[in-house]
Amino acid sequence: MFGALNPDSIAWKVAERAHEEGATLTLTNTAVAMRMGETQKLAEKLGTIAISADATNVGDLSNLFLKSIEYLGGKIDFILHSIGMSPNVRKERHYSDLDYNYLNKTLDISAVSFHKVLQTARKLDAINEWGSVVALSYVAAQRTFYGYNDMADAKALLESIGRSFGYIYGRERRVRINTISQSPTITTAGSGVKGFDRLLDFAERMSPLGNATAEDCAEYCITLFSDLTRRVTMQNLFNDGGFSSMGMSLLALQQYEKGLHKDCDCGEEGEQEHDLE
Ligand SMILES: NC(=O)c1ccc[n+]([C@@H]2O[C@H](COP(=O)([O-])OP(=O)(O)OC[C@H]3O[C@@H](n4cnc5c(N)ncnc54)[C@H](O)[C@@H]3O)[C@@H](O)[C@H]2O)c1
């Protein structure tokens, strides 16, 4: 399980839920995250180990798989890739003024790392036949969302890697690969997105079933790890309360109408031009 930083992390909930279902698993995160975050605490709670690895580093990933196989006493049945980070978002670089070194980092950490995980696992033959790999995505891969910045491009690439590798790994070793496109969720990574609280509220009003929580996402992951979904592969699956199929809902329309009777409080004019695209 990649990406459990603290109890808000989606990966944290997935690890807890998988443990509840009787899975044995290992946790991993970057060395910095392991120092600053609570990955180790979760490992103790679940009676397992946390192995540090930077998911952009193939050497780290090889070591991670070998140690995991040794600890687990056999090959792996399921993997969760729950990794995302954009230095452009962090440093508030506008999408029309990206720092390209940052963009390379965004793509490497948030998308290419998925390829590195899959390629390393395949070379080591680390995953059992009928194993399952899931990565977490967001609907900004298909449609434009204000403030999501270069993470939208990273998610589009992530989903494409899932399909491309899904073909190879499925055909050769019957390993399935899917992405789950999750509702906005309050976590460390999520809260970094500009206007996140309003995005969360908008998505809640737009979704007939309401936003999917991290716990909901964990349950969906378990179905994909289980043998009950053996021939589901190369899919991007929405766990979003219906948001991705909506155009306008009554609840969102009512909220919008309230705003129409007030002057827009959108900041200075210059800022508006730059910001309100
Ligand atoms: N929170 C949301 O609104 C939301 C919505 C849809 C999809 N997602 C996706 O869910 C996934 C998990 O994010 P989260 O919301 O739980 O936030 P989070 O901040 O708890 O998790 C992100 C994790 O990525 C790890 N990470 C960063 N760089 C890494 C690297 N080089 N190698 C290994 N790990 C690294 C971090 O240490 C952290 O544990 C991400 O892919 C995110 O884009 C989140």
C-alpha cells in the first residue's frame, strides 16, 4: 500500500479496511513522509512493517518489492498506488505560467511512478496471477476544473498508463489494472488544491448520492482487490456519487441563484483576469 501519510489519507483507510478483511500487507511511503507523517504508527496498529521508498526511484521500488515478498512469505495479490504531488500547485504557479522543472516532478511523482511500480513488479514477477492493481485518479483527467492545475495532466497520464500496462500485464500474467476516480476528499493532498472547500461543496450539491468519502473509496478498492472482479481491467471507475454524469443539479442551481443577487466577490480586476478562467 503506497501513500498512507496520516489518518486522513485515502490509503490509510484502504489499509485498515483490507486488514479488517483479513489481508496481510506492507506499507510504504517516502523517507521524509515516514519521518514527518504517521505511516509507522499505522504499521504498528496493523501489525506489519513500513518500508521507505520513493516511488520515482526504480532501485527503491525493487528493494520494496523484494522486502515485501520476503516479509509476506510470497508474491503479492494487490497493490494500491495512492500518490500525488504537484510542486506547481504547492508554489501556486498558474497553469499558464508553469515551472517546467516542477511539471516534470508532478508527472514523475503522480503518474510515471505508476509505470515504474508496474514495470518493476513485472520484471521481478512480484504479482500473483489474477492479482489486482489500483491507482487513484480524479475527474479533472477528462474535464477541466479550476485550480487543479498540472495535476489534471498527471491524472490523464496515470489513467492512460493503467490502460496501456493493463493490456500487457493482463495478457501475460492475468494481472488486472484499474484506476478509481474519487470525489474530492479532505486530505493533505486534496486540501492543497485552490478553492478546495468550495469544490467539495459544489461536488456535494451536484452528486445525487453525495461525495464519496475516503471510507467509501476503501470499500470500492476492496471489491477490486477481491476475486469477485476478476475480469475488470483497464478501466477508469468513478466512485463519485454520480458527479461525473451530471450537468446541473437542483441543489447546485439553488445555491448559484443565491449568488446572482449579490455582487461577485471575486477579488481585484487584474487578479480576476488571471484567475477566473
Ligand atoms: N483528496 C482528494 O480530493 C482526491 C481526489 C481524487 C483522487 N485523489 C488521489 O488520491 C491519492 C492519495 O491522496 P490523498 O488525498 O490520500 O492525500 P495524501 O496527501 O494523504 O496522500 C498522498 C501520498 O503521496 C505520497 N507521496 C508523495 N510523493 C511520493 C513519492 N515520490 N513516492 C512515494 N509516495 C509519495 C505522500 O507521502 C502521501 O502519503 C492521490 O493520487 C490523489 O491525487 C485524491
